[in-house]
Amino acid sequence: MNPTVAVPSARAERAASLRERLRGFPAELFQFDPRMKHGWLSDRYFIRTARTLAHAGRDPLVTLQLFAKDRGIVAGIYECIRLLQSQLADGHDYRDLQVETLLDSDPIEPWETVMHVTGPYGGFAHLETPLLGVLARRTLVASNVRAATEAANGKPVIFMSPRHDDWRVQTPDGYAAQVGGTRSVSSDAGGAWWGAEGVGTMPHAMIAAFGGDVVEATLAFTRYIRQCEPGVNIVSLVDYENDVVRDAVAVAQAMRREFGDRVLAAVRVDTSEKLIDEALIHDPEAWGRETLTGVNPRLVRKLRWMLDDQGFDYVGVVASGGFTPEKIRRFEAEGVPVTAYGVGSSLLGHNKGAGGLLSSFDFTADVVRVDGDPQSKVGRGFRTNPRLVRLDWGEVDA
């Protein structure tokens, strides 16, 4: 079973779910920039629109319709609701807004309405820009992670993306990844909104600091973990010398000698896509039969066979480096003995749309009603959605 967020179906159940989930996401959790309510983070024309209306003595009651342009898994809904609640223009009350919305983790189709916001336009005209930005980024990450977790067929997918983008998006990206189905993120910031800590064991830098000796680095790391962070799984990174079979067995043997069996949980293979591992270079049976660069099925099988042969059947294999849903799906279809997958930059859209991933995700908003009457750009009229849930502000903690 994939570790995805359950999506309630019945209207009453969905309303209750929205109410309960929102209580876990108070406005202060998101640390909104206080300049947001004054339009500093908004496209300038929205500010001038609000000022023009005020200058003309008008503050019409409008319905703003937010919709998706792609198929995916929506995320960022609760953040948008708290944004509306806390960042209205001065002199406006969020309780004057009527919000109908989908829920985080709902699947969405192109042109599907994800939210209606009805209220005095002067209060939230400036919020269209941040609302769309929140939904676009969160939904992109959630959709790509969902594609990866579904491809992994129930095996863990570790969200290893923080190093690939600005540090300021680590926390919301980690939350979006959780909406998409991951339960493991590589930084504490990534799990901050849902109560998780970062996972991970050894980088190449640790091995370098021990003079390139992966065995000594793993032993030192294990001593530290057992004394200072008991409960953390020991996973050794074994591609430093580009000889994963030799080094994985050497690590497993050294771990057995010092700590006994079943202390080493797994080895991680992160071979560069530009390199062929030594185990395959010296394997003439592999030549010309398949792609041998990077982390490939033959390398993983060879590693698995050798670990089993040496009595280390309990040591799993974590594969990372260049993985996309397409590559994960291929590994799973071929029965490649991988325990878990680590996926990084491709989940953030740094993928040119390859491998079954989205490189971007767009949302748009339109005013579709003014003072109760239909009013919109041609082709962008009001579209209902029976899955929308009406928010009751009185039942939601501030």
C-alpha cells in the first residue's frame, strides 16, 4: 500500500476533515511575511486595482475562482486558507469571506476549480499572487512525489531535495512531499509542518574526512549513533571508490566483527550516471547487454547476490542518484532488489518534464462574479465543483 494521504469522499466527511486538518495548521505555523498584507509580495497591478477601486469609492463583492492548468495532487490549500485569514488588507475581516475549497491531497484535473473565495475585493485583491504561488509550488512537489511513491510500489521514497533549491522553501516543500506520499525527508526543516525529523546517515564528505576509508567512516558513525542517537538506522554509503560490491561487503564484515549481526541496516548506492562501477567493468558478461553507468539493475543484483552469499541477507540496498518515477517503475517491473529509493532534484521540477515528472505546475485565478452577478473574461466563467467544501470559520481555530 502506498503511503499516501487518505482523501475523504463524502461531503460531510470532507468538511470534518478540512476542519480537523486546519487545526493542525495555525496561521503562525507558516510565518507569513508581514509585508504580504500590504502587497509587497504581489504583482503591482493588483495593488493598483485595489487603490483604483478605493479611489472610486467602490469595494465590490466578488467571487475569485482558482483553477489548475494541469493534472496532479493539490497541496497548499490549508496554507492558502490561513493566508486569507491573516493577510487581508487593513480594515477587512476574514469572517466576511466565504471560502469553498478542495482539500490537500485531492487529485485534480486541468481546468478544475480548486477554490472559490467570495468577499469584498478590496480585502484580498493583493493576495491573488501569493495564493497562486503557494498552490503552484506545493502542488508541483506533491504531484511529482506522488508519481514517485506510486512507482515504488509501497517501498519508501526518501525526499532528498533540500540541496537543490533555496533554503527558504525546505519546509513547505517537505510538507508538499508528505502530501505526495513520502514519510521521509532529509532535513529537519522538511518535516517541521508535520512533526518529522530529517533522516539520513552518511554523505561522501564523511568518508572523505576519514581519508576515503568507508569502513572506518561507517564504524565511527555507528559508534556515534549508538551512543548519542540510538534508534537511528545505520546505512553506509558505499560508492565512494566506485566499487560498491567490494566496499559493501567490507563494511558489512567490519560491522559484524565490532557490533554483531543486524546492526547495519542497509548500504546506499549513489554511483554517478557518468561512471561504470568496478564490479561491472570487470564483468565481461555485462558488456554490451544493457546500460551500465550509474545505479543500474545489474549492479544492484550483483551487490545483492554478494551480500546474500556472505551471510548479509538482512542488509538492504538503498538506491539514489538520477531516479525518476519512470526509472523506479522500471526497477520495480524488473524485480530489482531495492529496499528504498532516494530522489532529489527531479521532484522539484528540475527535470525538463522527463521520467514521468512535471517540470512546472500552473494555477490561475479569475474574478467570475461581481455583486452576485456573472462577470468574467470570455471563456473563464464560473465553474462549480461538487467536491468543494465550504469553510466554516466559526469551527476553525485561528
